[in-house]
Amino acid sequence: MFAISLKQDQYPTIILTDQQAHSRIEVVPERGGIISRWRVQGQDILYLDKDRFANPELSVRGGIPILFPICGNLPNNLYVHQSKSYTLKQHGFARDFPWEVVEQTTDDCASLTLRLQSNEKTRAVYPFDFELLFTYKLQGNRLIIEQRYTNQSDETMPFATGLHPYFWVTDKQQISLDIPASQGHDHLTKTSFPFTGKFDLQQEEIDVALKPVTRNHASLMNQRQRWRITLRYSDIYSTLVFWTVQGKDYCCLEPWSSPRNALNTKENLVYLQAGETCDASVEMEISYLNQ
């Protein structure tokens, strides 16, 4: 049985529940349309820095922030379009604006659709009219994030998109990765290297883009907490980013459509013609190692 309910915390929070599977997600439309919590069989899957979440002046560290129209940062936060410079901060603005609830259903899953549309503030930093529709679907141990990007401008719209899930990990020495890429680029050292499937998880910080992605699924296995997260993603996603910081109980495995600075380099940018729509999806499924 599926259910949708509303609770009033600091922000109105919509709860999607699969009662039979004992799974639930919490979504906060006003805080960038973020999934702030995912819980399965009594266990939290996502990390959330509650102090940052409570401060609207700070970006959220935790949950599953939405990245659009860039992933990562730009040099000096600048890009050029038609000979004019624009300023965009890291990961874009979708995670900062309130999203509108447009549909809720509990037919064959618990489903919630949110919308973000261009406005005066977005056009000042990204001169395009657009509509984003994100549908969150909870079914058993699966979380499906369906996306629709529509260019409502009268010119071609370039963009990058991504998700930034913070998976809660209490002992990073107990994780293993299955990432379908053979090359890594270290954002901190600005160096590239052959990727063998492992990281030195005792480093102070790891921030590595892995590309090109050669298949549509990857996974992170957590021996201590006895689960595996499998990500499945559309062809639009060309890059996976692994990020973690020492002393913090999270590891991020992020599907990005384009690497950093793509609005300038044009690498793997998505281009939508005037009036055109693009659909994509990311699915996350948790399985338990003792089952």
C-alpha cells in the first residue's frame, strides 16, 4: 500500500511511503525540490547536515540535491554565451529555488511530480526559458527519479544536469565500488589517471570525475551497514563523480550529464532546440547483503 502525507517542519515536507516494503522518502519542494531523507526497513540511506539544511543561506549538504544547468563549478563562476559573460555558481541554481508540486499519485507506486520554471532571476544568469519536471517514484526498495527538460526559448538551449546523492556511510574502509569507467580526473590536483576501481579512502578529500561511462549502471557496496546501492541511469549521463571528505559520514556517487565547465568547453553538453523536450531517469535500488 502506498501513501502520501504532509508534515510541517521548518519547511513543508511531503512524505512518500511504501508501507508494505517499509520504505519512505521525504521531499522538501521549497528547498530546491530536494529528497532530504530515504529510509528503508528502519535504516537511513542518506546523510543530511541538519544545520546547513536549516539555514536557507547555505547550500544543502545531504539528501539528493538537483544540479542544473551546470554540474560542478566554472572558472571564476563565468561562462560565455553569444559573446556575453554570465555568472553561475557551483552546480547551478535548481537546488536553490522552490519547486512547485504539480501531481501526486498512489496507484502502482508513491509518486510526486515537481516543477521548476525559468524566472527573472534565472534568466539573469542563464538566458533561456525552460521547464523542468522531476517525478519521484518510490516502489519497494527502489527510488526512481524521472526527469523532463523542456526548452521554452526561441533558440537552442545548452545545459548540463546531474544528481548529488549523499549516501550515509559510517566506515568508509568497508565500502567497495563498481564504476564502469577506466579514467579518472582529480578535481583537487587537476590530474588524470587510470582508474582501477579503488580509492585511498584515508585521504582528506576525494573529488574525482570518472568518464567515459561505459554502461548504464554502477554500485556502491557498504559491508559495515550490509547494503548495496545500485544506480541505473539514462544515456544522457556521461560522467560519474565520486566525492567524500574525511570525518564526514557520507560518500557521494553522482551521475552527471557533463563534466565541470561544460558550458565553456561544450564537452557532452545537452542541446535542446527551441520547443524541444528531453527525458531522462536515474534509479537507485538498495539490496541487503544478507538477503
